[in-house]
Amino acid sequence: EAGVVQSPRYKIIEKKQPVAFWCNPISGHNTLYWYRQNLGQGPELLIRYENEEAVDDSQLPKDRFSAERLKGVDSTLKIQPAELGDSAVYLCASVSGGSDTQYFGPGTRLTVL
Amino acid sequence: QKEVEQDPGPLSVPEGAIVSLNCTYSNSAFQYFMWYRQYSRKGPELLMYTYSSGNKEDGRFTAQVDKSSKYISLFIRDSQPSDSATYLCATKTSYDKVIFGPGTSLSVIP
């Protein structure tokens, strides 16, 4: 079974530029999470989807961050414009219905210069 | 005060040692407790999951929860170099999001 796929793995951009991250969860997993992990910290939730519905986006900085999961499968997280403080690893995780086990992708390491 | 706290380490032990990793939390409503392992440049992977006080064992790993003290521990017996990673404790209520600690970096030296 393929795991959670994320791309790109690494991204370097200049501040004020836009950037997008893509996640393909494990097949059949209805719940999808986006997390941000700063250096030396644990992951912090940005948004949670149940199928195509964002059920918890309270931690998403909506002035510059947006996310979508149009068909309830893969998802995109976008930052526009990026700031220096956005440098972090962006992790995607998915969960099968009825389970609490989150399966994480390898993350996208973003560096904003 | 952060909701979940861990000593960040780094912790360095010789191969074969018993490792003790500890975590404290502040919210007595937390009911579920997890330990994740994260290798460098990888996503976290679930190691242990428990929802009650006491011990849960899985091979060389034992998770211990003391709800009265709000204290979570992970013990690794016969530690191996392949155990070198960052260990994240995490907790949640029955309906809320998972809260992760900052992680403890462990190195097992051959």
C-alpha cells in the first residue's frame, strides 16, 4: 500500500512569492490534515478535512494561507505571499474512517529567503 | 505554559541501554496518549497509542501513562542505533485535535 505522497519535497523561494504544496493521501482515507513543523518543534495543525469539507481551519492564517480538497482526495496548500517566518516543514497526514492513527507523508521543506 | 512539554535533549546513550523519554501535559481533559518516532527528513510515524493509565508494552517499547500526575513516559529496552530519531509525545481529547510535544532527539551510539 502506497503511503501519503507529498510534493515537492523541497522548495526555496524568495519572500513575497507564492508557493503551493500538494498531498495525495492513502487511498480510502477520508480525513486529511495539513501541519506545519518548525525546527525543534512538534507538528502544529493548520487544517483538517473530512472528505472535501474543511472541519477545522481555526489555526490556518487565512490572510495568506489557503487550502482545498475539491474532490475529497488530494489536497493543495497555498501560501501567498510567503514571509520569512513561513520557513518550516509542511506535513500532510491522513486517517482512515473509524481510526485515530494518522499516517504522515515525508513533508515539504520550505525555505523563504 | 505549553499544553505538552518534553525535554528536547539531545539524549545520547550507548547501544543496549534502557532509554526513558518523558512528557508532561497540562489539560486533564486529554484522554488519548501517543508516541511518534520521526527520523531525519521523514514524517512522524505512530509507535504507541494508549487511552488509560498504566503500562502498554510492544516489543522493546513500553508506554506509561500517569493521569494523576499528567505524566507520560516511553521506555526503550536494548536500544539500537536504528532507534536514533526524534520522539514526539502527543495527546488529545476524544473530539479535539492532536497536540504534539516538541520532541526529544535520541542518539544511540554503537
